[in-house]
Amino acid sequence: MTALLRDQAVRHARQILVHGAGAQAAIERSTAPVGGEGRAHAWATLYATRAGFAAVAPGSIDREALAPTPLLGSDAARDLLAASRAVLTAMRRAADDAKRGSAP
């Protein structure tokens, strides 16, 4: 195993344990629709890249749905939570597609 593959396996170990190697492979072939302007999109782009997505495309992040105001008062905290939930949703979709055999 090359150093790069070993580093990727370590970085994605939790994802592989939860969803399986097939799901991680699907993530690595998928595009995360979380890109765009603003703090939530910047965080989401970072998370998606580190999760191993092949690419990031523009997409909406519904901050009110993903991080409601009553849950968190700080705009920065809401952006961070919304970003992480948006990327987790994209990861779940890629994993589900892999299980159904319809991954990209």
C-alpha cells in the first residue's frame, strides 16, 4: 500500500466502518452539491473535500432547516452545523446509491 492510499484509509476509516468500503468508493466518485458563496458553503466545501468527494458543485444549504435559530443563536455556529449536515446528507446519498447499485 502506498503512503497516499494509507493516508486516505486512515482519514476515511470512520466512514468505511460506518458505511463500508463500497460506500466510500461511491463518495470518491460522487459530487457533493454544497458549493457556493458564504461561510456555510465554505465549510461544506472543506468538509466534502476532506470526506473524499471527487468534486464539489454549487448547491443550496438551507440553514434554517439544518440549523434552526432556536437550536443555536450564533450565526457562525449555525453555518458550521448546517455545513456539516449538508455534507453528511450528500455522503448518505452516495452510500445509499452504492447499496442500491446506482452509484455514479
